[in-house]
Amino acid sequence: MGSPMKWKLADAKNRFSELFTQALTEGPQHIQRRGQAVVVVAEEEYLRLAGERPGFKDYLMDGPELDDLDLERDRSPMRSVSL
């Protein structure tokens, strides 16, 4: 894959089918409008780049062991504050 083909937004809208095909066959397609840009990539390429990420539950379940964590509340008296 070479560098992304650059499209103006109007051209991308008018030739969307071609843009779509090129994203699948030639690689990322760069679309620009007034200094802002997006890149269209094939789903397969996106998944390769993003990688598989664990769900939130899996993230929590695979986290560090907390068995030795002391969660006991400090029972010492609070300091005196004048308001």
C-alpha cells in the first residue's frame, strides 16, 4: 500500500463508489474539507490497526489482584475545624 489518495470532499461525494472501491483495493483514502480531514479505510485494515480490545468486564476481570489491598476505614477522630 502506498500513500493515501487525496480527495476533495465534493469529489468524494460525487465519486463515492470509486472511493469505496479504492479503499478496498488500493488502501486508505484521504478526504479533506477546509483544512479538516478524514481517512477511509477498509474494515479489514481498520481491525488490523485497531487490534482486538477486551470488553470492559474482561478488562476488570483481568486486572491486578486486590486481595492485599487494605480497605479498612481510618477510625481516628477527625480534626477540629472552625467555620
